[in-house]
Amino acid sequence: MRLTLPTPGLRLALLAEGARLLGIYCVTALTGYVFWRVGAPLPWMIGPLVAAAAMSMSGITLRIPVKTRPFGQIVIATSVGFFFTPHAVEAALDSLPILLGSAVMTAILGYATSVLLARFTGLDRISAFLASVPNGPVEMANLAHHYGRDPGPIAFAQTLRITAIVVFVPIVIYMIHGQFERPTSFEPAPFRPLALVLVACVGYFAARVGKLVRLSNPYFLGPLAFSAALTAFDVPLAHYPVPMLWGAQVLLGTWLGATFRRELLERAGQLVLVLFLTTILFIAVCTIGAASLALVVDMPWESLVLGSAPGGVTEMALTASVLGQDVALITAFHLIRIFLIMPNIPWVIARIHKAHPEKGT
């Protein structure tokens, strides 16, 4: 069997594409370093996000491959699982009523936001619902396609909300609380190459299994389930070196920032403004609700705010780790919300369609 080699033209194109991506990641990583040096919260994600968004909004075509995001998710998810010690799991189970109440509150506020969005933008009610209820951009865009809606505005709305939370929530908590201690699970660990390769391979395999069984967000939930289960049973695992965690954040931040394309904003017009305003309102009301809940339950307000924030589980778990909060508890908040919302989307959409058939929903 003869091995077909790439043609010189194809090799040149691949080299040019590789050089282009390397240049983009050098710029975003350098921005992350600058943010880190000045003491910004979540610097290795917010810095690349801001840099990529600025380049994209200025008209530079970034074209970040979608497949880069799962690699960042796998590294972060596996590391987040290391926080699920037996004590942390027991504490999360003891707080289950609070977790459920927070999930219900966020879901109801998301639905209320969708009503406002539909009223002021002209979006049909189903599209507005998919754009407003917290979940991952990819998952909700896929649901939009399934229900015959344009996935573009929905993916943009979900990404905008996650981005706003990643940027604003850590800054607000920093301003109120001040500097946090570094989380011990992200401290430098001994470099053991073979053990590290094994963890990486098993994490990737867990992600593929998650995709096979159609988990929502398989590249996060699969590796998370793997590392959390082993950690909960006190099975020792090799930890990723801190530079790898920084690199994973650069991948995620660059991908998020690149989704803010100039042509989309120009074409969407008023929709973007209303999306931004309703997103800020949604985040503010969730934050106020969570902070108010801290007055009546025995839980730090920072944990309640991060747990109730309508962000993605990947980004919020990472934010919790950087802010020195209980990562297992914050992750549990968002997992409960995912498993509360996702199974109920079909019947909610059916009710919306029945209630508003005359509006094309």
C-alpha cells in the first residue's frame, strides 16, 4: 500500500495556516501574560478573549478551528475533577436543596429574559428562549437547528452572556472581596511525563465516550466524570502542570473572542444592543438574587453568586478555581442546572409553540 504525500502546494498551505494560527495565539497569550502581570482576575482567559475580540472586531479574519475548544475543555475538566474529594462531595450533597433552588431561580429568570428579548427584538419566542436559557453556545445552536431556527443569533447570545460573566463577575468579586489565596489543586505539581500522558489519554477517551452517549457538553462532562469519580474514591492522579492550564485557558479565551465577528454585529444591528442589555440585566438579577439568598442560608455569598451565574460550566468552574472558591460546589451548582434544564427544553418549547402559533413559533 503506497502512502500518498501532500503536494507541495498543500504543504505550503498547511504551513501558512499553521503560521497564521501560531501568530494569533502568540498575540493572545502575550495579552494573557500582560493581564497576569497586572494582577487581573482570570488573566489567561480574559486576556486572550479581549485580544481575539479586538482583532476580530477590527476586521481581521481569525478563523479559529472549532476543534481547539474541546482540547482546552478536556484539560480544564480533568483538573476541576481533582477538587471532588470525598469531603467536597459530601458538602455538595448536604447543600443539594440550595443547589436545586438556585437552578430553578436561574431557569425562571432565563425564561423571563426570553420574553423581554422577543418583545424588543422581533425574535420569535422559541429563538428568544433558546438564546436566553443558560447553556453552551454549541448545544443551543444545535437545538436551534433542530427546531428550524437560525442558530447564528442564538450562538452569539449564549457566547455574549458567557463572555460578560467571565469578564465582569470576577472583577466585581475582586473589587468587593479583594485578592484571594491561590487554590491548592492548581499549585505546581511534580512533572511525571508518563503519568501525565496516561491522564491526558484517559481524559480524551472519557470525552469521546461522553460524545458517544450524547452528553450535553461531552468534552467537559466526560473528563470531569472520570477525574471526579477517581478523586472521590481517593485514587491518586497526575495533575497537569500549571503552564498547561494556562494554555488551556488561552485556547478557550481565543475561541470565545473570535466569535465576535464584525460582520455579525453590523448585520444584527439593534438585536446586538438588546442582547447586551438583556444579558447584563439577567446577570445582575441573578447576582442580586444569589447575594440575597446568602442572607438566609449558611453559604458564602461568593459561592452563591458564582453558582447562580448563568454561565457555562467550563468557564464558571475555572473562575471558581482562580478565585479560590469551592470548585466542586460551584461545578455542582451548574451541573444541577444543566440536568434540570436540558430534559425540560422540548416540553417548554411545545408549550411556547402552542401559546404563540400566530407569531410563527
